[in-house]
Amino acid sequence: MSRDPHLNELGEFLKARRAEINPVELGLPDGGRTRRVPGLRREEVAVLASISTDYYTRIEQGRLQASAPLLSELARVLRLNEDQRVYLFELAGKNVPPRGSERRQVDPQLQRMLDDLATTPAFVIGRRTEVVGWNRLAAALFADFGKIPQSARLYLRLLITDPAMRRLYADWEEVTRLAIAQLRMESARYPGDPRLTALVDELSARDAQFRRWWGAHDVALRTMGTKRLHHPVVGELTLDWHTLTCAADTDQHIIVWTAPPDTPSHDGLRLLASWAADQKLTPSGSAA
């Protein structure tokens, strides 16, 4: 019976990575023996990962499928960087779990791109709809995000709790139900997320509509669409929105808002950009 080529490649990948590690750096004794090959032996990897040598050998030989927790442990033992860790999980056909603390801001390069979109509102949200980056026009269109405490700067929370956001959207109920369905879809990737649970508990206690809509278990992907807004400065806007996923952090999504050229909404965005230039809006990255 032929073996899965992905598992064969996974085994070769593990072998190559353990060959790169100096055992002395891990505090392992050399035992007075000359090593036939550089790096860690299989039995040493097994000890460090708290599994049997036979179990690890079968993984490296492509004869056994490792679990996600064991892959994480092997990534730690072999000191894999983020790209290597992602590759390891992809070879094993497993979802890549989050690593370390979550990003609360966007990368400087991405922020520069947002700032260069002078007439295009854009912001970046995380998996719980936390707003982690934005440009001046997004702040002028939706809310001055920098004045909102970081713990409360979640787009869905603003939709539910901020009266100004309710007035902004002409189809607020449709928008909010879609945001809830998108959040439920995202939450499937991280079951048991305590921060998501806290957000849902808070909004369920504060708002009967949210409680009912969350309980409906509707799901939706975050992709693209069109929304109508009643802006207090420039009036009626019909804007198309599109979602882009950040390559450096797939939990972060860039939401970009545009209008076709030579339309009242396109002119409205340019007027709003001119107005925003004179306002003291808090730039992304400098907020608390």
C-alpha cells in the first residue's frame, strides 16, 4: 500500500529540521559518542516531545498521522519559525492554531498602504471584529476609532451599542445580522475562545435582538457586498465593500469601501476626504 506523499514529505521535513539543531544548545549530553549525522537523534526528539522513540520514528517514516497538539510540541522542540510551523501543519492536513499573543495593531507596511488610500475608506478587523487598523477616511466615515478604548473597539459591539452606528446604516438590521453570521463563521476556527465568549455574553445581556440573532446560528463568509449609509456630513452614500485577507496574519481582514466613478457616492467620498483633512481624527497606531 502506497503511503501518503504529504506524510513522506512531512517526515523528510522533520528529519531536515532536527539535523539543524545543536544538541548542546538544548543542554543534551553527547554521551561520549561520535554522531554519525549532525543535529538531534530521533530518540532525543522523542524525549523532548514526551513521546516514545517508536512513535516518533513512525511519524518521521510517514507511517503515522500526528495530532495537532503533538505537531505543536514538535514545532517547539525543533524551534520552527512561523513559516516552517505553518508548512508542518499543512503537510499534516491540520488547521494551524494561533501562536503566542494576538496582534493588536497592523504591520507598519500595511498601515502605510491604508494611509495612502486618501479617498478610499479602509480598516482592518480581527477574528472577533476588533478594529486593529484604519485610515483617516474610515475614521471620518464610521467612527473615530482611536478615541474608543481598545477593549471596546469591536465593530460588532459598536453596531449593537453605539446609537450613531445604528443611525449611520440605512439597513442596520441587515448589516448587523450579517456581522453576527460572519462572527459565528469565524468562531468555528477557534472553539472555546474566552474573549469571544465574553463578547457574546456581554451583547446577549445588553440586547435582546443580538441574543435572538446569535441564537439563530446563521453563518456567512466575509466576502463583499453593498451597503447604504446616512452620513451626517455628506449625506446618502451607497458603497461597495470588499474583503482582503492579510498574508502575514490570516485572522486579520482588510475591509475596503469604494463607489463607482462619476456617481454621487464617489463624489461624496471625495467631499468627506476633504472634510476629514481638517478634523483632528486619531490616527491608527497611536491610540490607547
